[in-house]
Amino acid sequence: MTNYCIETEGLTKRFGKKSALKDLTLEIPYGGIHAIVGSNGAGKSTLFRTLLGVETPSAGRSTLLGESSLSLSPEVRGRVGYVNEEHTLPLWMRAKSVIAMQKSLYPEWNEEIFNQVISYFDVDPSQKVSGLSRGERAGLNLSMALAQRPEVLILDEPTLGLDVVARQSFLEAVMFTETHDKTTIIYCSHQMEEIERLAEQLIILEKGELKNNSSPDAFVERVQYWVFNHIDVTNQIKTLPGYLSHKAIDGQLHVMTADQGDEFGQILSELGAADVSRMPINLERAVNAFLTANHNKPDSAL
Ligand SMILES: Nc1ncnc2c1ncn2[C@@H]1O[C@H](COP(=O)(O)OP(=O)(O)OP(=O)(O)O)[C@@H](O)[C@H]1O
């Protein structure tokens, strides 16, 4: 199990009756930015905690940088960076003291990378952490995580709550690192425009199961958007193969499906649909259609 920086096999994590991860088999190769996407409760954080050895799986196994998550050595732990949305830092310290502390802890610390990444943000080192804005704290956190030169960097919703300017800086800093330092970045986000800009691979988790692991473009190909003149086939539509959602708009029915080819259009025509056409969609719409399909709600929405 050494060709992948992250590998899981049949990974299962149950909390009582609830399964946060279900028989998850996943391989993430070294290098690149891999986005992990899923609805709330899909199991993303449980996956990270299990990979890092914080949670013990109910079944299956996982490795991180070739070592079992159950017995990660301090050496391997030191090669993994983790940044989440909370950007937890000692609030009472000045930024420069936090930086000095981190520097002393990490022998691989790279000052040039730190300076490059922090330059995307307006952080005054003499300022107390408690006085930094959320975006500045995120920047400081990211700069320190990257200066440690991790081989794997897990970013768990790092831009949550950041304004558009801070988010832009954050994304640019991440892209700079990926091209200059060959870090494998695992990027967990609900922001599709971020995923579209950054990710080479799109991993989709749904209720603890792996639903996709491909390039974002290949995923968009998996979702089809059909429009046709309205016919009263609502109940039949829901039973068709690959059905995700439907909506009636201005006398036309708009239907989303997964993994269907032209024959689906033919099925619609046979049901009586007129002027069936297939429309292009973007990543955000494709992911939303996919993720909302299994949500409990009165009626589907596109
Ligand atoms: N310690 C725990 N005890 C009980 N249930 C838990 C625990 N941790 C997670 N779960 C459950 O496991 C499921 C997956 O949770 P997890 O936090 O991994 O999801 P997530 O994809 O990270 O969600 P979000 O996007 O909301 O952060 C949820 O249904 C959650 O309630």
C-alpha cells in the first residue's frame, strides 16, 4: 500500500446505529489537489479523523503516507498538515510569538514559503491573534501549515466564513503551494467555484459511501440535464433509471439524471415527451443535483 498517499479499504465507522462511513474503499495518489465534497453529515470529518488515527474504525483499514492510521509514527504525523474552519490559534499571543513557536517545533520549516504565503494576507506580526480578522487568522494558519512543508495537507472547510477577498487570497496561496511544493492537498469544501478552480480530482461522499472519484469534468459528464415539453409523467419520471430530480418551469419539464445516455431521451419520447433536448450544465449544478437527490424533502428541486 505505498503507491497512494491515502488508501482505505472497506473502511466503516459506526456511531451506535448510525454509519458515518460505509465500506469505503478509496485511493488518493500523491500530488495534486483532491476535493472532497458531500452534504452535511456525509462522513468527511469522520474520514479525516479516522485517517489521522483519532477515531478507530468499526471495520476495514486505512493508511496515510503508507502507514496504518492505527499506528501512525510521530515522523509521519509530522508530514501531515491539517487546517480546519476554526483556525484555532492562541488568542492571547502576538502573531510573531505564534510563528516563532511553530518554527521551533518544525525542523522542516521553510521561511521562504511562509513569507510568500503570508504575503497574500495583511497580517501584522506584532498584532495579537485575538485582534486578527477571521480571514487574517485563516491566512496565518495556512502560512504556518504550509511552511512546515507537509507532504499531505488536509484543508477541512478552510474558507468558511471568509469574505470574497480573503477567500481569493486563500485560494491563490493554496495554488501557489501546490505548484511550488508538490504537496498533496485534500480540500474539503461546499463552495463549488473553489472546487472548479482548484481541484484535479473530485471525490464525492454520500451518507458515508463513495459516489465519485474522477476529474470534475468527467463528473459533469455523468450528470444529464433534459428539457422537454410538459407531459404528465411526473410519477413515471421518478422511476426511470438514473433519475435525480425534476421541476416544471413555464410548461416544460426539466429533469436531471445520472449516468444516462441518449437512450434516456428516447425513453422520454416514448412516454410522450415532445422536443426533448439535452442542456449543458456546470459543476455546481451537477454536484447539487447529485447531492440533493437523496435528501428527504416533499418534492425534488433542480
Ligand atoms: N462522535 C460522534 N458521535 C455520534 N455520531 C457522530 C459522531 N461523529 C460523527 N457522527 C455522525 O456521523 C455522521 C457523519 O458526520 P461527519 O461529521 O463526519 O460529517 P461531515 O461530512 O463532516 O459533515 P459536515 O459537512 O456537516 O461537517 C453524521 O451523521 C454525524 O452525526
